[in-house]
Amino acid sequence: MAVADDELSRVFAALADPTRRDMVARLAVGDATVGELADPYDVSIQAVSKHIKVLAQAGLVTQTKVAQRRPCHLEAEVFDLMTKWIERYRQQAQARYERLDAVLAEMQAADHGTEHPNPQPQQGAAS
Amino acid sequence: MAVADDELSRVFAALADPTRRDMVARLAVGDATVGELADPYDVSIQAVSKHIKVLAQAGLVTQTKVAQRRPCHLEAEVFDLMTKWIERYRQQAQARYERLDAVLAEMQAADHGTEHPNPQPQQGAAS
DNA sequence: GCTCTGATCAACCATCAGGTTGACAACTCC
DNA sequence: GGAGTTGTCAACCTGATGGTTGATCAGAGC
């Protein structure tokens, strides 16, 4: 069913889990090994390893190899991908609200003159 | 298993699905009924209804009641929740990189004087 | 009143996600 | 070389998710 096919989906999905968000918060402070990351949680280290894999596949985390350790490093650039997506639609919505406000104001002004009884609530007509 | 218990989790999870992100994009342009939202996709209207429910539970969308229609409206404020979370850790990571750069520079400068052979790669020590 | 439309609810099915345990690989240290 | 440490892989279980179809509800319009 091609779920989470693109990077954005993987990033959002990765951060949808509170444990993984928590790990990101931990990694923002500094790099950490799998064991260090697993420590605060009472789940198996295998589960944590899986979480890291998810974060890595989302591009949020990279792992290096130091002896038998696998220090994890936060790749903050991927955040930009999300921020851009969010900002795009936030601004679009914002602009629409402003346009709607203008239309409403205009309608109100017009109503004072013409008094037409059935004002169309123009939905989806703002393309 | 308490998956997606807090709002942030619900928002991220909601946007992890490409179809739902698409719907958000559509709603940023203007309000739309369930049928209008369902039109571009070849899934049943019930499936779309479910998607909208997920978006609504995440607080991304509100539905009003106009006759038998249920126009959907994008609530852009919830985006701020995500943006705040992201920015927090992005900046934290950023600051850490800068600090790390400073440390590295310092170490390099020190190496020129002392020439110690095994420089510790201080990880997780930046709390 | 009856029918058509728009949308949701309920039951069901297949897949995915997060967890577990057990095995094993890679590396260090004695 | 053998034991201990660190982490991953594989198989498995369970609950959530996304999809379907059928039934139903709420209004509009004849």
C-alpha cells in the first residue's frame, strides 16, 4: 500500500512516536550510544535499536561505528524539510483568511447598499 | 500501548500519511466538503471520512454542518505546536555544533603546543 | 411522504508498527 | 583463544491503521 513512501512521510512518522521524539531531544543535547539512549526507558535494547533505525531511515539520525559502539548523531537539517512544508500551508491558509476577511468586509459594505437576501458562502472557490 | 497519546503525536501521525498531507494542502486553498476532498482519490468516501476524522482528532481540521454537508476547515494554529517543537531542538542542536566547533578549534590550538596522541572525541559530554 | 444525496457508523480484512525473546556478529580485554 | 560487552537480525505476538462493503442517519427536493 506504499505507506510512508516519501521522506516527508518517514520524518513525520518517525516523530509521531513520543519515545522517538524523546530520543531526538536527548540527541539534541549530544551524541549518544544505543545503550545510553536505551537507559531511560524500560524497553529492551532491541526495541530502542529499532527506534533508531526508524529515525535513521527518516534521515534524522546517523550512526557511526566506534569499536562495538554505534554513537548516534542528530541530523538537524531534515527538520527544515518539515518546517518548509508546514510554513507553506500555514502561510497559504493565513493568506486565505486575510482574503476571506477582505471579502466579508466587502460583502458587509455591499449589503448596506443592495440588501441581497442570499449571500453565497463561497467555499473552495478561492483557487 | 498508548500510541499517539498526546496532541503532538497525533499531529505528527496525522501528517505522516501522504493522502492526509494532500488533503491539508487542498484545505489550505479553501474549505471543502468530504465529497470534494474525496474526489481526487480513488478510495471510498468512507476512507476519506476516516482520514478527516484523524485530522480532526489532531486538531488540524474542524468540521461544520451545512445541511447534509460537512465542510472541512483547516486550523493552521496547530502547526505552531509542531514548529515550536522542531525549532527547539533544531536550535539546541545548532548551538551544540557551534560549541563543538569551538572545542575542536581549541583542541587544535592546544595540539600545536602539547601534541597528545589520543584526542577524546567527547560525546554526550555537552550537557 | 418518498426518494436522492452526503456523510458517518459498524463490521470485517490485510498490513504495519512496536514490543518481546533468542541467536549471532563484532569488538575489547584478560 | 575465550569471556564479556554492544548492538543488530530474525521470528513471533498483539494492537493500530487503512482499506473495503453494507447499513443508517439527516436534509433537500420533488
